[in-house]
Amino acid sequence: MKNVSKLLMLAVLGLILSTTTADAMLDYQTGRWLSQDPLGYVDGVNSYQYTNSNPTRYIDPSGLWSLKGHEQIIDKAMEQVDCELKCGKEGLKDFQKGLRKGAVQPDKPGGKPALIWIGANVYVWGWTGLMDNIYGKTKTYKSHWGEYAWWHAMSNVGDDPVVIRNEIAAELILAAREFNSDCDDNETDCKDLGKLLGRPLHMIMDSYSPSHTQRANTEDRVIEAFLTYELQKNHSDGDDPKKNPKEFQEAVDATAKLLSAIACNDFKESELRNVILNEILALKEENGKVVTKTGVPGVKYKK
């Protein structure tokens, strides 16, 4: 019981400390920042609001890019999709809602997020199975420090980059198959279909974050390295759209391209596979051999 009490105290302490940042301070009674959002108007015209006035759903300890960032990518990508979607106009709104919900699921597979302050870092873990997180048993923990790091286009020391790429590709291709199969069923909920696709699209979005992958500074933007969370000191900088507008837009464009390939009426699995493996998740090769690295922090994020 003492251990549980200590954990709860740490969680509360983390929440309190996280509301005071280098960029802004939060008035927890009103749920508003006392200074303007350092990202400006990316979340709307009110630059003093915290997590889009929805603190029970979102967290934003740095005052920068919350889980809502993935939803913003979905919304911007949907604006680019120029075809007749299989869900039809009537189901389009529900489909987009489902996409948004699915796109944040890999960040909180254990339920609503909790903040825990350990040392100099705030860690985001699920409410569900808090004790299990400490011992590395839950999916929330494993997706950052363990076997599910590929959910975020990241790696562990010793991982095979081809396996990571193929895991993500398989997740998206299988979701695309199920989507196109279930679209023929009039009883299938469009929102559920959106959630189905949103989850693997999260992995694609993360593959463009500079703190998740290192991409070549060339036109083809091949992946030079899948980075490693536990070796990083300042992971959140790479997930800041203001600091990385190019990568943020690339994530939007890639998401739109995949949605067009999957959800439009002329779906062809072979074309989708080619786009994923040879364009969006293309690995660096030298003399016909994959040389993409894993188990590295990234130059900017090394502890």
C-alpha cells in the first residue's frame, strides 16, 4: 500500500510540476495558460487555452504539441484527399472522427494518460495498470521502452530496421484490407473504419518526427535511422511542429497520400505496398544493402 501511495504522490507531483514550463505557466483553477501559447494560433484563435480546453482528454506538459497534433495531421490530410471516399458523404464526418481517435491510440493504449515525474523527466503513462508500467508489463510502457517501439517508428538497441519497416507496413496493409472488405458491409460503422486506419497512420506520422527517425537531407528522404527513446534527453523537441514545420507538412502529405490510396474507390493493394515500402518508409541503402541504423538517440536528442 505504501508503494501505491508513493506512486500516486509522484503522479500528482508530476502534474503540478508539468504545469510550470520554460515557456508558460498554467492556472489550474481556470485551465488557462498565464502566457500565450509558444506555438501561436496552431490550436485556434485563443492562444491562452490549455489542450484545446479539454484537459481530461489531452495533456501538454511543454505547452507545445499535445496528442492533438496527430488529430491536426488527420484533419489537414483529409483536406487534401480529392476523391470519392468509400464511406460516402454521409459517413465522412464519422469516418474522420474515427481517424482522429485511432491516430492517438498508440500514445495511450492503457487508457487516459497520467503524468509521472521521475528525475528530470515527465513520463506519460496510462492510468490503467500503473504498477505494471513500473515493471514494464503494459503496452504503454513497451511501446516506448520495449518491443512495441515500432508503434512510434522507433527502435531498441539491436533491432533490425527492415523488421521495423515491415511491421509498420503490415499493420497498415492489413488495416487497408479490412477497411475495403468491411466497406461493402452496410452495417459497418464508418467511425470504426476510421479508427481501424487511424492507428497505423499514427506510425506513419511519427516516422516524420525528427526525434523518432533520422531522414536523409535529400529529395527521397530515406530513413537513415530509427531512433531510441530511452537514450534521448529532449525527445519532445522533435514533436514540435513550430520547430519542425517541414517534417510536420511531410507527415500531412504522407497521410493524405495513403488515405487516397486506401479509402478511395480504386484501391489496389500492390500500389499501396509500393508506396509504403519504396517511398514513405524507404530505408537507406548502400551497394544494395540496407544501412539504416537502430538503437541510436539521434544527434540532437542524445542524453
